[in-house]
Amino acid sequence: METQAFQKIHTKINEITKATISLNASGVGNEEIALVNGRLAQVVKIIGNEVTLQVYGGTEGIPTDAEVIFFGRSANLKVGDELSGRFFNAYGEPIDGGPEVEGEEIEVGGPTVNPVRRLQPSEFIPTGIAGIDLNNALVTGQKIPFFADPDQPYNQVMSMVALRAQADKIILGGMGLTNDDYLYYKNVFDNAGALDRIISFVNTTEDPSVERLLVPDMCLSTAEHFAVEKNQKVLVLLTDMTLFADALSIVSNRMDQIPSKDSMPGSLYSDLARIYEKAVQFPEGGSITIVAVTTLSGGDITHAIPDNTGYITEGQLFLRHDTDVGKVIVDPFRSLSRLKQLVIGKKTREDHPQVMNAAIRLFADASNAKTKLENGFDLTEYDRRTLEFAKDYSEKLLAIDVNIEVDEMLDTAWRLFNKHFKRTEVSVKKDLVDKYWPNDSEE
Amino acid sequence: MSKKDNVTKGKITGIIANLVMVEADGPVQQNEICYIVQEDSRLMSEVIKVMGTTAYIQVFESTRGLKVGDIVEFAGHMLEVNLGPGILSRNYDGLQNDLDRMEGIFLERGSQTDALDHEKKYDFKPIAKKDDTVIAGDWLGEVTENWLPHKIMVPFKFKGKFTVKSVAEEGEYTIDDTMAVLLDEDGKEIEVTMVQQWPVKVPIKNYREKPRPFKMLETGIRIIDTLNPIGEGGTGFIPGPFGSGKTVLQHALSKQAEADMIIMAACGERANEVVEIFTEFPELEDPRTGRKLMERTTIIANTSNMPVAAREASVYTAMTIAEYYRAMGLKILLLADSTSRWAQALREMSNRMEELPGPDAYPMDLTAIISMFYSRAGYVYLNNGETGSITFIGTVSPAGGNLKEPVTEATKKAARSFYALSQDRADSKRYPAVDPIDSYSKYLEYPEMVDYLKQNIGDKWPAHVQLLKDALLRGREASEQINILGDDGVPVDYHITFWKSEVMDFVVLQQDAFDEIDAQTSIERQKYMLEKVIDIYNTNFNFEHFEEVNEYFKRVIDQLRQMNYTEFKSDQFHQFEKDLEQIIEERKA
């Protein structure tokens, strides 16, 4: 960001806190951006001629005679096809050693979509992961987070979704990624040769934490550009939204706001909704779908961050380590995609809803059998078969390393039904059983 | 409307998010509307506090780019809505802008559209005659809006008595035509059109009397109608953690409830849920009239990503529209999803004004604000003896599913019926997941309501409902005992008690909102099925072993559920009933 000749330079700061500075200036607009000794800052409060700026890079080392240059506009970003395959920081500056991007300048954090101009989401986004596609199908225009404990491999799953999801553009927003995870993503994307459709905005733990507040807006403004101007299907991946919310609480704390539940700002719901509600299906075919990660502490989903998220998003996905097969699976009980009904059996094969429910029901029977076993009760012959089924089901379908088409997932499920159960035991509509039950000779 | 010769103007002196401080050059009223003048737009705002000559205003739009010194013009009135024919079937935002008329995909800042259609002609029929004496709220004539007789009334703001000088003849008129000329007590002529304005935060009280609700509002949802009915003109609320089915329940209410008009305030919730209504309601049929559901519905949409300050306005806008239609003698159902988001909007603002916070940082007067709002619902006798009603049901989204949080607590004090959604019931797929034991309806305690139920449903109905509740409670106690002592650690009777309550749970309480027949149950059918399960409850059964009980009652339940899924009193229905009788005979003592 270049300084221009006519811009007035202020050099007298009245007040410095850990995240903000205040100075006297006139003619400054709300949410205008500025540079404070070269660090990006945004106007968050104006009282009379005293302007308070939030300094994204933190205020360490800012002197009271720092140079403050106002830009006379809010934050913007250059977008274009050249963004593809590139890695940027929270300000939209390249961090991959490549050149600056030339392109159309757009405003970051623009207006919201008129609800009557939205379409009801109806397009299926296959990811190849059966725990998602089979049981919790994602739909364009949906927003859904993984609720994961910090030790779970959610970044691996996200990178798999990025590589496999059938979308025109994939935008990764990394917030508080460790440098190792950043390099992991970069490496995975490079090796897969999928870079031509992936754009990344990354804030790592080495960067100031307040900077990550910019990441979702950067990602979603870019997404809007491609979805509206080019009618593309855009998938936005945000990890980790808990660290984003933590940064919000830091800023609100520095601004002396009264915290509400779990030390979070009272506006947390609105702040998160503003981001997640950017997910949309446009009538012209473009769409924005958001898959996020919200890390939990000790699996507690009543904490303000997952709780508010749950009220906003259309379902949630849980990962679990299945000790019986030694693999990470997408938990079929706690995960829920609220929009799956719009596509399963409609955009996918007719037997999808029934197969999905039957398999989960049998998996639930297995889990009851397991409880029986643990409590020292005898198992029936049926119980034993469900346990065998559960192992196969976990390994061949729920495990996150499975990568197959939906039809194949359904066929696999039928094969497992056939292997472990009688036709009458799966309680699927008779006409579907007749049509899809595999011939025994094939087994 | 306070008339001012000089419009008060002001200049911005401070900005914190959507709270703006304005130095005013003249008188300013609390809750007055004002506009921040920008190059290409005017941003609507509302005065929420005045200190000396500084007005604190909340801006209903993004405040990006506003500067100290920007001009503000005060409107001289509070936030008002336009009331007239053409509100039905519209999709408004929280400030009554017609969303369908907004240009472009995005809601551009400062864009405002007319709430009503000024071109459209309506067929007018006079009701009042020359020389009639009328007061505010009296009916002068009527037009047909969709299918509904829309009364043209003496504007609610008119004070005192008026004499009708003339009423327009039958014919076609636009809403801005003069429909009547009135003479006030000084003989001054006043023209009345089809449109009037009213400030949303002031209740419309042009009725003679507001009795306690004494009729029930049929919703077709058994766990409400049978177990804890809501009174017509009553209030209710539905708290529940995410994923417990709040929105499905509200949508079911909006589709089926026995009301003339449904107003839905989508307040701070998911946009895709509103889109579902936009998509489905113009297609779905109103089972009572055969018309499309959209024809009796008005939606006020302020989804969670729309400006927070307008979220608060949206529920008031919805309530004011409801009061307007109630004054026409109509039965209105007002639904707000979710009132917690509205309370959160209050909290954000209170926080920015640096007010001392109450519990969980909500403003101290939260309880008062919520009860004031709920009190605007009610069943009323109009001045001409006709009746109208607003039944209000709000959802609450308690943080962390904890029903002790401030919004739930405050609402509990204001609303008379309580439908607690339970995570446990939702997890075990017992929908609607309303907890039958924690939920209540205070209306069942009203003697006039009990009389109404006896007269309109049956003499034994209230006693049967009580029996149902007792049986459910006994069933829960039995199940707790079984869980503690083990299946064979308790007498077989415990299992029978538990399973009899399960019959009631599965057959009366649980209902499939997505099944064409089961989704809506008439009161006649509810009565029939309740008597059926009570007969079973009162039957003595013979069992040797607890395992028999479990298996046997599963068959009973399955048979009764098949009945629920078939057309009432059809051949098939009676066949299932016959089969059921045989099953009962098998074990009858």
C-alpha cells in the first residue's frame, strides 16, 4: 500500500493500548483504513476529533510520534483469475514469493444478499468422503462446521475436502494455523496439482492474532466475486473459527466492552452470522458454500463459540477415532447436515435416504450391543452380526480415508447388508431391496 | 405525529459501530426517526438516548464511511409503518421495506422501497353512512385483499368523535384516494384514505375490552392442542437448544394453525430458512381454504446477517401489522423466530451506550421490554362488538441450551404457555421434541377455558387430558425405577405402567411433521385417539414376564401409529382399529 502525496500524515498519538491507538484527526470515515508506522489499522471509534484505530499487527513498539496515514476508504482487495494457486496473508499480500496480483479492486465486507434473491440450495457437492456424502451430504449454499477437538486431524480432512470437492474455486482461510499446518496445506495442494483452483489466505500463529479478524472477510469477498461475477461454485474452508472468535474477544476486551458468556463479546452471534451467512445459492448458478472448523475444548459444545455457531450453521460434523478399526471416522450419530434432505434421493440415487438410515440404525444396534458386552451381558446372534457389520461399515465407509463416488458408497452399503443381514432385517422399502440387494453369487 | 414548523437538524459528533452521536440544533424526541445524509443515500436511524443537546442514535444500516460533521435530519416522528391494503403476502424487511421491490442481488445501503402498492385498484364497499358518529378504529368501508375482507378504518391516531360527512361509493379506488370525509367536533373536514401510519413501539388500543383468552386456537399439533393448548389471543414460547426442532415446529404452526392470517417475524435467524418459506408457501395449499399458504401470510425478514438494529424493529413492525388486522375482526397468529436474537440486539446496543449491565450483560430492563411486548397480544372486543385476536408464539434460543439464562427466564414471566424442547427427546427422534412434563399451559387453569373445552370438545376432555398428564408422569417414574433396579428387579406392573405411557407418547405426543396425514390432526380426531389410548390405559392386562410386556406394547403402538398415518375413519383406519381390538383381547385380564 503506497503512500500518496496528498494524504495528510499525523504524528501525534494520544493513547496506545495493546490493540488500539487514538489520535486527533478530522475528516476520517468510520471503518476507514490507515497505516500506523506501516502497520494496517482500521477506524473503530470516532468521538469528536479523537479517532480510535484497531492496529491489526499489534501495537508493540508503536511510538507516540508514529506516522498515521489515512486512506480515505475502507479495506479493499484486488481480485482476478491470477489469484488462483496463490497464498496470501490476512491483508491479501502474497506470502508465496510470487508477484503482486493485478486485478479489479473490490470492497471487503460488502452488503448482504437480499433474502428474496436467494435460491433454496439444491445442488449436491460430493467430497468423496462417505461419512459426509452418504450420511451428511453437503449442498451448495450451505454452511457447516466440523466440531473437533484440537488433537483431531481436522486439517487433513479439510485438505481432502479441498482436493476432492467438485467446486470451481476453493478458498482456504487459515486463522492461527501453526506454521507446520500451513506448510502441510501448501505441500498437499502443490503435490496434488490442484492449485489452479485453490486460493489461500493464511494467518499463522507467527502473525499477530488480531490480523486473523481480516481472514474471513478476505475469503468471502473473493468468493462473492467469483460466485456473482463468474457464476462459479465456490467452496470456502475456514479453519479455525474458534481462534477467530478468540481474537474478537481480545479486541472487545481492549475496547473496554462488557463481556457476556465465556468472556466472549455480546455481539459474537452477529459477528459469526455475518460470516457464515455469506453462504448462498444465487439464482444465476453461482454459490458460496462454507465448511469451517470450530475447535472445542474438551468436547464441550455448550461453550459460547460452538453454541452460537450451532444456532447459525446448517448442521455440524463430528470426527471420532474408532478404536475398533483404528481409523478416524465421521461420527454418524452426532453429525448432522440440515440441508441433506434437499439432495439425497433427488440429486443422488433413489435408495440413498433409505440406505443411509438403515445403515445408521444398524450401527446404532451395534453400539447397543457393545454396551451390553461392556456391562457383561450375553450377546444374541443378531448382536454379534451387528458388531461385525459395524467394523466393516466403519472401515469401508465412515473412515475419512475412503474416497469413492456416491453410487459406489451405496453399492458398498448394500454389499455389507447382504454380508451380515437378511433382507427383512434392514427395514428398507421392499421395492428398493428387490432392486438393489446384491445377488449372492457376486459375493 | 408531532407537527413541527422547523425540522431539527444535527451533525455527527461521534461513531461507535452502529451507535452514532449527533449534536442537534432543536428539539428531539426519544425514539424519533432521523436520517444521516450521505452523497447518494439517506441512512435511517432511531434516537435511543438524549443527553443535553446530544442525541444517541442507532443506525439501521452499516455505518461504514460516516464522518464527524455529516448532516442528520430528524423526521419528527417515531418509527412508523404504513398500514393499508396490500400487506398480505408481502416479504418485508424489519423496517417494512418491500424486499421484492429492492433492486439487485444485494441490499444496498440506504435503499428504501414502498411498503404498499399505490397503483393497484381495490373494490371498495362502504360500511359507514353519512351522519354516523365514529371514533378511531371504526370501520368506514371494506375492500377485498386476496380473499380477506380488509376494513378501511378511521385512523387510529384520530382523537375524539367524528361525524361522517361522506363515504365513497362502491367502486374501484387506489389506496391514496379519499374514501371518506369526516367532520371533527369543531366541524373541520378531514379526508381519510386507505392508508394510515402508526408508530411501531406504541400498542394500538382501539378496542373496547380485552378479556382473558377463553377459546383454544387449534394448531393441529397434538402435543400442543391436546396436552397444553394455547388460547386464542394467548401467548406461548418455545425454547430449545439448536437441533431440537424449533424451526420445524414454527413452520408447522404457520402452515396449519386455524388463523385468518399468519405473520412471521424471522428475526436474526438463518436466511436459508426464510428462503424455504419463500419457496414453499406460494406452492403449499392452506388445508382449510384450499388457497395457497402465501395468501394468508406476511413475512418480516431480518435474518442474522441483516443490520442488527433493525432486528429489534422487526418484531415491533410485525406486532403492529398484527394489531392493525386484529382491528378488522380477524384472528391473527404472530410467530417470532427467535426472540433471543432480538434480546441480543438490545444487549449490543446497551453495551455500546455503556449502560450498567444486568445478568449475562443483557440490559437491566430486559424483562420489562419482553413482557410489554407479549402483552400486546390478546383477544379483543372491538367497539362494534366484533372480536379479533392476536396469538403470539415466540421461540427462544437459550445459550448452551440452559433454560435458566435471562431471556428464557424473562419470557417465562410473560408468556402463558411454555413448550420446552428437550435435547433428549430430539436425540431419540421423538418429534415434536416438546417435553410433556416440563411444558405447561396456564390456560388450562382458566375456568372459562375449561368450560369452552367441555362444550366444544367433550365433557370428559379436561379430565382425560389430566389423566394423560398423570399417566405420562407415572410412566416416567416407572422408567426411572426400572433403570435403577433393573428389568427384573421391579414387579411386572412397573413395566406395564411404563409401556402404557409409551403408548400415549408414541400415539398422542409424537407426530410426523413430514407426513401428509399425520402432520395435521383435527380436534375431533385428537379426541378419538385420546379416548382410544385412555381405554388401553384403563384396561388390565395379564403378563407373566417383563419381556412379554415390551413386545406386546410395541405391537399395540405400531397398530395405533398405522391409524395415525391413515385417513381418519377410512376403511383402512377401521381395519387397523379392528386388528388393534384383537391384539387387546389377547392379553385382556
